[in-house]
Amino acid sequence: MFLLSKDLVFPPVHLANEDGMLAIGGDLSSERLLLAYKSGIFPWFSDGEPIVWYSPNPRMVLYPEKLKVSKSMKQLIRKNKFQITFNQNFKEVITNCKIIARKNQPGTWITNEMQEAYIKLHQKGIAKSVEVWQQNEEDVSKKELVGGLYGIDLGTIFCGESMFSKVSNTSKLAFIYLTQKLKSKNYKLIDCQVYNSHLASLGAEEIERDQFLTYL
């Protein structure tokens, strides 16, 4: 485990332990976060803990052309019940990810400090969001944010961070629309970080870290 100083530098990722834990400390400045993602590293820690940096092996990724859309999701898309937008309300998306994760997992990694750091990255055009809206049943002139996701856009790779659903399958819907958009722009892959059965059902797979780094 490496202790980071104020210098903008990370140790080589192959020095991470078997859990992918690489270093501790440093800060969440935009410059350090961008360097981390470009190096195959991301922060993951809980309230009251020091900042911990990870680079797991294997790495969970989704190649856009390998996206799997189930029959039920195709039916949901055809119903056209939801409106999908990009980068229209990043702050509300990350806030919902934080609140819903806290309900399910006390001590969630989306701390206040993390939230502020990613909002700054969004303001710099680096962190992006996808929003899923549903018409308000009581007032049809209003729309409610019912699902979404956010992550880091590196140009040809999108690093997914977190997603949420207030209505069943809306996080999947956000992910499907994001993947289709990235495919149309010839993105190489979506970084999903570590294994997740939810994302595996959409076509995500594990690859060796060294292979992932070649894409970076």
C-alpha cells in the first residue's frame, strides 16, 4: 500500500494488492482524478476513511458493440414512457446516486467531498450524466427524474461511476442509451470497474488489467 504525497503521481498499477487496492491519501482535485482515470485508477472509500485508490485485476468492461438488450427492455423502450437526456442535470443525478446508495449501503463511497469533486469535473466537461425522466402523473406539464447514471468521459473510453433507479429498469435504460450513443461515436469501451451481475446481463465482461490499460 502506497501513501501518496501532494505530488501528482501514482505508483505503477501492477503494485496493487489482490483486491486492487493501490494507494491511500492524496486529494480529490480535478487534476489528480483525471490522472487517475487515465492511468486505470479510481477512488473508492467511505465516510470517515482516508481516500483509497484502486486498480483491480481483472477489469469489468463493456464493448459497445456487445451490448445485450433483453426482450423486456426492448418492450420498455418501444412503449416510449421515458425521456432520455444527456448532461441536463448532473448535480441531481449524482445526488440521487448518493441518497439511494446510502439507503442500501450505509457508509456509501459517494461522500460530500466526492460529490463536490465530480461536480467540478462536470463543470470542466469531463464528468457526464444521463438522465431518465417520467411525466408527473398529477401534473403532466412536469417531469420527474426517475433514473440515471454518471461517469468520466476520456474521449474514447467512458468510465462509469454510479447509477440509480426510482422506477424499475430506468438505470438499465440510461445505460443502454449511453452505450448506443457511445457506439455511434466509435468509443472503444465502457469501464465498469469490477464485476457486477446487473452489468454482466447487459453484456459487460471481465478482461485482464493489462489489456484494459492498452485501451487507455
